[in-house]
Amino acid sequence: MALRIRIAQILISEELRKGGIRAPVHLALGHEWVAVDVVGAMGPGDKILLSHRNVAYHLVKRSLASVLHEYRSGRFGSMNMIDPDSGIVYTSSILANQFPVACGVALSDNAAGSGATTFVVAGDGAIEEGAFYESLMFAAKHELPIVFVVEDNGWSMSSPVCSRRLDVDIDELCFQIGGEVCVQDYRSRCPSRPVFVGDGLRFPHVWHMKVNTYGSKGHHYHHGPIDIDIDPEYPVLCGAERKLWSREDSRRILNELRGEIG
Ligand SMILES: [Mg+2]
């Protein structure tokens, strides 16, 4: 699944280059495994709130054709694309805005007794906003069933953590506020599917996902058509993943996706 999402993003980039998409698209190269695992942890009725970099989650939940259709139609642009039927109820183009909104969603579900869990995803840049800490404290105070997912690649745009702030022990800080912290390291291994939500764990959960991303021309993030200096049939993947995914797999998925979008 993660390989399919990687190749789908390369095809989206191709479409951008051809001028078929007029809205900016924020790709999520290197975040694919996280999206697969988080969506895999969601149960029926659970909801998820995302940032502007939401494409990988949409591609886990939906077909490439439907995602491209929305990009082409420009209904929500890309930063605010939602799909309530699949549980993607909110995406934010404002940094960290999704955290307090997630608290509202979880509070509402809690009051209704739905039993649903709310997932909210952001990068390590967004946790520098006060909204992250305030939302975490609010969720802990009200015992809201929220999972805060932090995709931590150590970069915010082109700025590394060390140029932005003092080093913060995110895990200890979240634990002290009242969160149950789970750390997953995606940087040097191909992760097995983790079991995050266990009986007896206290909410809110904080899932600290350490990831590598792959830059292009020195940029770690992408805001439009990108120069991926790679063969679409053999996308660049991190160490262990490369061993698992053959050129034949890549070619088969590429052909399937090209057939899907016509
Ligand atoms: Mg980051």
C-alpha cells in the first residue's frame, strides 16, 4: 500500500507538470507508511483531521482517480480537501488549527456517546504552536478519546529543528501533560504494522512518528510540480523498503494506476 501511495504521488506530480491541476498540491513523500498505519488503526465511525499535507491519507482511503478529480475540479483546492464518508472530516490550511477543532469533534462524539476515536495529524512544525499544548491539556482534562499523531521529520519547510527552537523532549512533555505516548521510528526500518490502541491505555494518545522524507533539489517539501529525479517505475525509498519492493512491483502498480486514471 505504501508503495502504491508513493507512485500515485509521482503521477499527481506528472499531472501538475502537464497543467492538469491548477491548485497547489502538497505531496507527502516519505510519509506513506505513517498514513497506512494510522488509517489501519482507525475503526468504523472513527474520524480523522489532517493538515494541508493530507494527500497520503486520502490515497489510503480513496482511489487516485477520485483524488485527481477533486484536484482538477478545484472544489476544495488541496489543502482543505475532505471526504466525510471515509472519515476525513476536516483538513486545515492553518498551521495547528486542526488540534482545537479535533477537541471539538471528540467532545461532541463523547457527549453523543458514539464511542468513536478522533485522530488528528500534524507535522513537527505545528507542535510549536500553542494550540498543540492547549489542545493536549484540554483533551487530558476532559478525557477525550483523541490520538494526536505527530509526523516528525525534524524539518519545518526548509528549516531544521535546531535552527528554530531549543530541543524539546516531546515525549516527556506530552506524558507530563497527561498523554499516553507511543514512539514509532520509521527512519531506518520498514515498520511492521504497529498495534497502537490497546485496552487500558489512557487518552489522549500521542503517537510520535519519526520519519525521513525525500527532498528534491534541496527542498524537503513540495508545493507544486516537483523534479523527482527518479524513474517512476523504481521510486526512491528508504533502506529496508527498497529490499521489499521490486521493480516488477513498481511497474505493475504504475500500470494499474495509469489504467485507473486513464
Ligand atoms: Mg516536519
